[in-house]
Amino acid sequence: MNSIRDKLTLRLLLKTSVLIVIASLILAVTVRSRLISEFDNALEAKAMAIVALTSREGSMIEVDFEGDYMPQFGAEESPEYFQVFLQDGVLIRQSESFELEDELVEDDEEIGGTDTDEEGEEEGVRDLLPVVLDLRSGFRFSTIELPDERRGRMAQVTFVPRFDLEPEEEEIESPEDLIELYPIPASYDPEKVKVIVAVAQGLEPLDRLLTYMYSIIGGVDILLLVGTALVSRATVKKGLASIDVINDQIREIDPGASRERISLESPPAELVTIVNALNELLDRSYEAFSRERRFSNAVAHELRTPVAELKMACETGNKWPEDVECARRLFSDNLDIALHMERIVTNLLELTRCDNRTAAISLEEFLVDNLVRECWRRSEEIAESNKLSLEDNIDPKVKIITDKAKLEIMIQNLIDNAIAYSVTGSVIVFSSLSENGGFELVVENETEGLSESDLDRIFERFWRKDPARSGGHHTGLGLSLVKALAELLEIKVSCRLKERNRFQVRLAFPRASIS
């Protein structure tokens, strides 16, 4: 299942894991570098101790080393090593650990019966530490293989031995107590001769410490990853809990039943816009359902009456088929009913085309006043029967550019609506206003019983303030069609109620000209 919760959890876990691994690597490298530095410092201190024991007496180099003070250089297990070289690489002094190693090698040869080196290597060459004959002062550190084949770390330093002005006189009890002296070759200047001290130690303590450190860091990483997975899932679940609430509320909402809304207590900022959009959608859905219900009821009501009249006329004609005058009168009534039903269907089809934006628009330029007078002539007979008259105040020179056929439908419906609901003996006024290149057509008539609160429903389909006033010839679709066609033609339509119950409809056209 394509779950946002699972995706967020996985991405959060992966990115956190990368950060943890990077941080662990940085920590491991930093600690390892620090431990190696500490290890090198310890080697440096031991090398400096050998340097302090090395001096020059005239043309002799003396290494005053006592094994009792540094037993690690003579230990049988995991020994440490040091060697002192002249600047040309000639060995001057070395630790007892080399002698122990030579004894072990000799014992192994006696037990195994191995022969001596066929190539005739010089004795002890294999036991020399791999020093670099660099006469520059300072320390040099390297990882090497010790004489006993262990991994080790070596520190070497090149220096000029100190000159001992007053050598100490010691009582010689045995040959082992003789201080080893090495004569400086005649080819060297005794005052400038340099000595190299190399100290080496096995890396087992450092390796054990690093292994322990890596184990701790790895264990902590595993715990952090497991904890991150659990925390991430719980955090994402809690963070998306509002979405679950929204889903539950949406499932329980019936848009057509009641005006229900989605409500959250302290919704996250990211969901505020979604909640608002959903509530607006629910409001629009409720209004659409409400309009559809009213529309369906109104259509059923409007069609039920003419259908009932047709049925009654047909039944009457069947009872007295021999009455020619009655049949003629029934046919005339049926024709009126059919025309009324045709108007309903025609208006509904036109409204549907407007709603679906499928109605074709054909723009042309024409005089407004001529169109209004032509529409009035069609309804003049009905207007005169109600003692209504037209007052035409439209500028006869004004031309507009729009769809003439659709504007004709709009004006005809405005005239028919004014005739149907005007006070008997009143005047229907058409006037025009031209300003800043625009044009407004104003229709005004005197009516009864219309209030300000009715203006919100004046363009609603099938709505009529007083159906009895229409005489059954109006369906309540006229102003709705005017509104729909106005939106299609980008004409701004508005209405208002003036003093003395003067109802006014204004059509604002975007393009007009005066010839």
C-alpha cells in the first residue's frame, strides 16, 4: 500500500541513519587519530629517554642504558625495541629484546633443523628496525612489522648527541657493567656527527582499545537506529493523526443532507488550508445539492401543472367527441399548454448550454435601441392589456459589440418579467449610461411586494415572489437565463430596489461606441 506514513517514516529513518553513520565515522576517525597521537606521544617520550642517555665523550658515542629502569625493552612477552644508529646507519646499541629474539630464532633452527641463509645475509641485518636515514632533526612515525612479526609502531629521531665534559667514574664489577662506547669514524667531525634513535612497540594495546571503541560506537549506532525507527514511526503517526480525524469526519459527512463541516482542534499549519478548502467544497456541494433539489422540485412542479391540464383536456375531449366547439376550444388550450412547456424546455436547454459553456458566441456590432424596440413590439399587446407603457431613454446612436441573438433573449426576458410583475398602469423605463468607453443598459419598473431580502434570490431558477401574478405563463427561468447569458457574454448584471418600489436591473457592457 502506498502509504504517506510509511514513506515519511522510511525517509526519516534513512536520512537519520545517514547522519548517524557520518557522525559515527567522524567520531571514530577523530578518536582513532587522538589515540594514535597519544600512542605516538608515549613512543616519543621513550625515544627522548634514550636520547637523554646518549652522549659524546671526545670521539666516542656512549649510550648509558640500564635495563632495570626500562624493563619493557627486555620483556619476554610483547617486548618493546629500540636501536641507536650512527648517521650512516651503523648500529651502535640495541635493546635486549633483540637478543631474546635471536635466541628464539636459534632455538627454532635447532628444533626444526633449518639451514642458515643461503644468500649469506649478514647476521643481525634482519633484526634492524626500518629507519629512514634522514639527517633532518625531528620525529618520524611509521607503522612497521616488528622483529617478532607483530604489527608495531616506530618512532625515530635524529639528533646531535650532547657532549659530556665530565664523564662519571663508576666502579666496574663485571664485564656486563661496562658502558658500551662506540668510536666515531675518523671521516666524521665528532662535533657534528648525528645519531638516530628508533623506538618500536607492538600495537596490541592500541588495537584492543580501537576494537573496543568501534564496538561501542557500533552498538550505540544500532541502538540509535532502532530508537530512531520507533520514534520516527510514533512521531509520524502522531503528526498525521489529524489526517485520520479528517478522513473519519469525511466518511460521516453527507453533503446533501446537512451543512456539515470539518473541524479540528489546533490543526497543523499545513492542514489549515486543506481543511478550509474542504469546508469550502462542502459548502459549495451543499449549495449545489440544495439548488438541484429546488431545481428538480420546481421542474416537477412546473411540468406537473401543464401535464395535468393536457390530461384533463384529453379526457374531456374523449367524453364529448361530437362537440366540435368544445374540441376546438380544447385544441386551442392544448396549444397554449404545449407552447408553455416548450418555453420551459427551451429555457432549460439554454441554461444547460450556458452552464456547460457549450453555447457558441457570435460577436457583431449593432444599435441597442433598435433591438429593445423590436423586443417590445413582440410583447406590446400583452403590455397594453395591463395598461403598461414603455419609456425609451436609450441613446439611439450607441452601438455595442456582443452576441445579438443572446442579448435579444436577455432583453425579451427582462421585458416579459417587467410586464408580468409591474403595477397596472405603470411605466417600464429603458435608459442608457455611457462612461469611459463602457455602456450600461438600465431596465426599471414599478412592482409590489418585493423586498430587499428577495434580491438575493431574484436570479434563482424557478423562483417567483408571487406565482399567481404570472398567470401561469412564466416559469421563473427568465431572470435566471438573463444571469447565465450575461456571464457567458461577460456582461455584468446587477439589480436593486429603489424608492417607491422601483425595481431596477442594470447590464454593464465592456465594449460600446457612439456612431
